[in-house]
Amino acid sequence: MSEIKIEDYHKIKKFLDEKQVSLVAVSKTKPDSVILKLYENGQKLFGENRVQELADKYKRLPKDIEWHMIGHLQRNKVKYIAGFVDMIQSVDSKKLLKEINKEARKNKRMIKCLLQFHIAREDSKYGLSLEVARDILTTSEMSNVSIQGVMGMATFTDEQSIIEKEFKNLDSIYKEIKMQFYKEDENFKYISMGMSGDYKTAIQCGSNMVRLGSVLFGARH
Ligand SMILES: *Cc1c(COP(=O)(O)O)cnc(C)c1O
């Protein structure tokens, strides 16, 4: 069941608007009907973490929805979303960025990207180190990609101090990259961090883009 509460959406949206934080509504596993309900209430930015589901939803739903890919992306699947995806938040290797650039060029498009950093303690989470990111930014061809910021996920824990430390780490990574590579580029501006359980902490630590699923759509089953 998807129990979407529109009043809660508007409350959260207002809170985020006041802080100038962008909201990515994470609609993975949710049916078109609940996505449309948020859409009709003004939400135009949605995030998905699976290529097939993202491509299917794109085909069926209104074409002015901006779709963000937020999950791990295999290189051989970039072609299925390159024609329409607004932003890929999960760039976690040089080879992936190269493939995105290639497919974007085939489609005569620019694709916005965020560099995903590994900030959590868990091994399982994908992401770059600062060192690898610097290499990517120094050596990659980027004719058809626009790198607009960073993304990361904190450790899944109740310990607030750990989460805070990880978010502050991503904020400082953002600042270092900004200084070194994008000082004059106003498009490099996003720090995408914070999910349903930790978005308020993330905002306190510098986030200006949150990715919210369950707090908007109810729990996933
Ligand atoms: C599912 C997901 C979210 C949203 O998670 P919630 O806890 O439901 O808000 C955010 N970011 C990524 C990368 C996700 O896969």
C-alpha cells in the first residue's frame, strides 16, 4: 500500500523551500498513480534507482517530469536512459562517466551529473574517493556531461554523531572540488545528501538537495 499524505508533502516542501533545498521525490517501487498525485500537487522532480523501472515510468508519465537516476548504474545500461534522464547522481567511476558522455553525445544532449562519494562506513555503498574524483575531473572528456555537484549516503545507524561526521565530510569534499575545478562555474552547486531518516541533519551539514522516499510515499514493502 502507498499511503501518500498530501498535507505532509506540502509541509515538507515548504520547510525545504524556505531553506532553498531541492526535493527529489524518490518514487522507486511506487505505482504511477501516486507519482501523478504528487505531480498534480506541483512536484516535478523524481528519483529512481533502477534503469528498467525508470525507463518504463518515463514512457508512461508526463514528459515534463525531471528524472534523476540515483542508484548504481551499470555502463551497459546507460543507453536506456541517456535519451531522457535529466541528471545522473550516481557517477562512481571514470568508465561510467565516459559512457554517459558517449551516450549523451549520440542523443545530442547534455546530461547533468553528480559525483557520488563513499562517505559511509559500510563497504557495500558505491562511491568515489577524493583522489579518484580529482583524476576523473582532470582527465575525462566532458563535452556532453555537466558535473553539477556531489552526492553521498551516510551509514545506516542511529548514532547521530557518525551521520553528522559523514555529512560534514561530504560538504568539505564539495568545497575542495569547487575550489579546485569549479570556482567560476555556478552550475557546480549541488550537495545531494539526506534521505527520509536523516535529511534534517543533512541540511544542517550543508545539503541543498535531499532524496526523500518513505517520508512522502510511505514505507516500501
Ligand atoms: C531509496 C533511496 C532514497 C530514499 O530513501 P528513503 O529512506 O525512503 O527516503 C534516497 N537515496 C537513494 C540513493 C535511494 O536509493
